[in-house]
Amino acid sequence: MRLFTGQSAFVAQRISALLLLACVAVVALRLAIGPSPTFAQWRAWAGQPLGGAVVLVLAGALFMHAWIGARDVLIDYVKPFALRLAVMTFVAAGLCVLAAWTAVIVATHAL
Amino acid sequence: MRFRIYRFDPDRDSKPRWQEYELDLHANDRMVLDALVRLKEQDDSIAFRRSCREGVCGSDGMNINGLNALACITPLAGISEPVTLAPLPSFPVIRDLIVDMTQFFAHYDAIKPYLVNEEPPPERERLQSPAERQRLDGLYECILCACCTSFCPSAWWNPEKFLGPAALLQARRFIVDSRDRAAPQRLEFLDDVYKLFRCRTIMNCTQVCPKGLNPAHAIERIKIDLLRHSS
């Protein structure tokens, strides 16, 4: 499989969607069965190694899903190659910065 | 019955125009193609393709009241007026309702629409079991009218690179054929960001296929075949 083209992107997009869907379901269930956790409780959970790992995996899935979706839209609608390359670079850089920021926050609090 | 027909003659017109026609239908005028043939008797400058007149050759694919269809099997009974006839959307127009299908057939050619089998041929023919033959149902019936590909937004966005539903339906027809030996190569050819994976499952192809086929399903099955092939 080539990196994020064709089938690999198709599979990655669906696996990341399933992970995000599971996350939404778990959070919804948690909110439904008990009192809403406070921000401090969420932060304490994410600050544990396991919680931090879950946040990192979900953030990775979110950014990967966002990149493949954005790339598909740009391939379909932005035809001038230079403009497409510029917008793709901007989107990829933005997602990389967000991913790095997420990793730094998790590492600061959880590790 | 009133008709509104897309007219364009590149030798005379700088841009396309719509032309209105009135036609008194005869008892034998049952399909849109019957009316078109009668209109051509009134105005012999109208250009369109047709051949078999019974939905087999795929020559008279066109856009009828906003949906792609074959004129020869689209009934006049109950059709809304004016009957608007346009060439297949997104294809370059040669003249009036005649479009250039060069790109369409180039994509068809790219999927190698023939059996690839280097094994020595048997004395009579390469046999299939009834079950193997049944796997071709819903695939081999395509008549290459281009109604699906011309109505596919993914093909509008990337006409040179996305193969389109008709070519992909045909690709699946050869991937599942028990007599073919090139399925791995066919799947590797399709594993590309454009050729197959531009399909967004919009399903316009399935909606307009005049033969009642389901190219969107065939495309999804190719994606599953690819997954099995690579795992």
C-alpha cells in the first residue's frame, strides 16, 4: 500500500472514523449515566498515562481523518496545481502544528 | 407535444442555443427517439446518434428532462413538456446531441476489457461453472452508453483521471471472471488516488443506468477486493 493514496487513505479514513465514533459513543454514555465530570476531573483523567494515550490516539485519528477529507475536497475542487499545492501545504502544516501542540500538552500533563 | 432541443453547430454557432419544436404525435410514436426521428423530418439539421432503437446499442444516450437516458426506451407517455433534450453532460459536444466519447473509451481501454490468460487454451473453450458464470450477472450487461459516467460528479471533477462508473463496472466484470488470470494486476492498477477512489458513492450512476445496473455497488466491491488482495 502506498502512503495515504488510494486504498491506504480509504482504509485509514474509515478506521479513524470508527475510532472517533467509538469516542463519541463512550463520552455520550458517560454523560448519560452519571453527573457531568468537571473540567478538573477530565484533566485529571487525561493526565493519567492511560488517559493520555487515549487522547493521543484519538487526536491522531482526528487529524488523519481531517487531512484525508480535506485533501479529497482539494483534489476535487482546486484545479490549478500551484494553488492546490499551496492550500494543501497550509492545511497539512496547520494540522501538524495542532498535532504537535496536542502531543506537548499530553506529554506535559500525563508523562 | 412541445420539445426544447440543445443546438450547437461548431461550423456556424459561436455558442449553444435552445430551439423549440412542436410535433403532432402519431399513434406509433411511443418513445422519445420516435419523436426525434419525426422532428428530423421537419428539420434535417438536428444531429443525434441512434442505431438499434431498442436499448441495446447505447448510441442514443442523452439528457432528457434533466436525467440521462436512452431516447429509444424513454416513453413519451406521461413525460413532462416541453421535453428538454440535451447532450450528455460534461462531454465535449461535437454537434447538437452528439458528444465526443474519446475520453470515455480511453478509460474503458485502460481497464483492459478483455480476458488476460496466458495459459494454453483448451481444445474447445475455457469453461465456467454455473456459479462462476453467475458472478458476471449485473456486470456484463453494460452497453457503454455513457449515461452513468456523464452523470457522475466525480467524473465531472476529474474527467481525465477518474475512470468513471462505466469503466469501473467493466473492470469488476473482468476481476471476477474465473477465466481471467490478471485480477491482481487489475487491482494494483486501480489502487490510485484518482482512478477508483474519486468515487464518493453519490450513486447518480445507479440512478440513471438504462439497463438497471448498479455501478456504485461494483465500485464498492472493487474496494473490498483490493482490501482482500492486499491483506
